[in-house]
Amino acid sequence: YEKKKLKFIPNGYDLSILKPNKIKKINFKKKIKIKKKIPLIGNVARYDPKKDHLNLINALSLIRSRNINFFCVLIGAGIDKNNTKLISEIKRLKLSNYVKLLGQNDDIRKVMNGLDVYIQSSSYGEGFPNVVAEAMACGTPCVVTDVGDAGFIVGKNGWIAPPNNSTELAKVIEKAVNEIGTKHWNKRCNKARLRIKKNFDITDMLRLYNKLWDKVYKLN
């Protein structure tokens, strides 16, 4: 493509809707029925090879082998009790007490507020994954694989692992989980939201589109 003809305008998010909410966090964790001090991590994605749920499951198995405590929820279309392949893999890796399949959930604010850490484990095919920005807007730090713009969205405010590498993914998830509850954690959460506010606010997106349309109109 001719660079002079391209203008990059990133997705924008309504931060009056996507924001930290302690009540939603409490209610979501109550629904999951886990102890307060256990880190709650999770992934929101339909069941699809490109989302690479098996990579995530294998990474979680490595973390459990090091006796690191966590509870993980997997949310999305096809992520439920009817997914025999995913369930059998969870059982094989002895993760049944640590991973729960919740199916589809359309209340993204409740989910992203409920999680302590959001994990994106995709192996390919991502463009600009909205769920990563939505999690950060709610003050939830992210672990992502370096696919599409996931790493760009996270910047220095989260953790990035190479795709198709459960060992490296396990390492960064472990780093994230170990940081929860430390003196650095609240700052990490605040910076995650601040990055979205500075770079991906919907008002900025609209302003840039209007500016571009105005320029094109004047050229004609």
C-alpha cells in the first residue's frame, strides 16, 4: 500500500462505560465461588484454533507444577460443558479444580472487572483485539501473546509472550500472578487504564475521523 495514502486511526473505547467497578468485581468473584486471596485469571474468546486455548491450558499446567495458586475462567462461544476436547485436556493435565468453563457472557464490564489478570493466548489471526483494551480500560492488567496489535495495546503496562510457546507464556503469567497484592499492583492497574485513556479514547477516535473526512471533503 502507498504509505502517503494511509492514515492509522486506532479503535476507541467509551471510558464512561468501561471503567473499574468494585461492586462488579465482588459480584463476579462471588459467582465463581473462589476464596478472596486466590488470583482470578481468565480468557474471553470463542473456541477457535487461532485463539489457542490449548496453549493456555498447557501454560497453566506448568504453573501448577510449581505450586502457584490461581483459578482460571474461560469464557466464550463453544467454551462450555459440551466442549469435550477442551474438558478432556483439562482433566488430563489435572486442572479440573483450577479451570472453569463459563460459556458466553455478554456483560464484558462484569467479566473484566472480575478478573485480576486477563490473558490473551492467540497463536495467529489477531488484528486489534478489543478484549485486551476493554480489560485494561477496567483497570485489569493483561498478559498477551505477541500476535496482531496485542503487544502494541499493552505497551509496557502488561506482559508479552511469544505465540505457540507454553513455557514462555507460563513465565509471564507467573510474573503477573506473583505481583497481585504487592505495593506495585495498584499502580499497574491504574497505568493499564491510563494507557487506554491516553491512546484509545473514543473521543479521540471520533476527532481523528472527523478531521480526516474534513480533509478529504476539502480536497474534492
